[in-house]
Amino acid sequence: MLEVVEIQFKEMTEMGTLDEYLQECGYKFENDIAVPLSEMVGFEKQAIQINK
């Protein structure tokens, strides 16, 4: 999945649309770093062992 994102970002950079896209997604740029304007929440599927 990460490879797909990397390819998409590379293509958008070549087309000159990456900055605009990231701004539309809620990022601002500070010293060439994309900083999110809001808190990000992520979900990761995990299995845990429960001792009964």
C-alpha cells in the first residue's frame, strides 16, 4: 500500500499538483514540511492475547 502512495506522490510531483493536493487535504507547508492543520487519528488492526 505504501508503494502505491509513493508512486502517486511522485506522479503528482512531476505534474506539479502535489502541493495543491496536500493543501486541499488539510496540510500547510512550513519550511518545505507538510504539517497537518488538524489532529490525525489512525486505526491499525491488531490482535492481542488475553489471559483468562
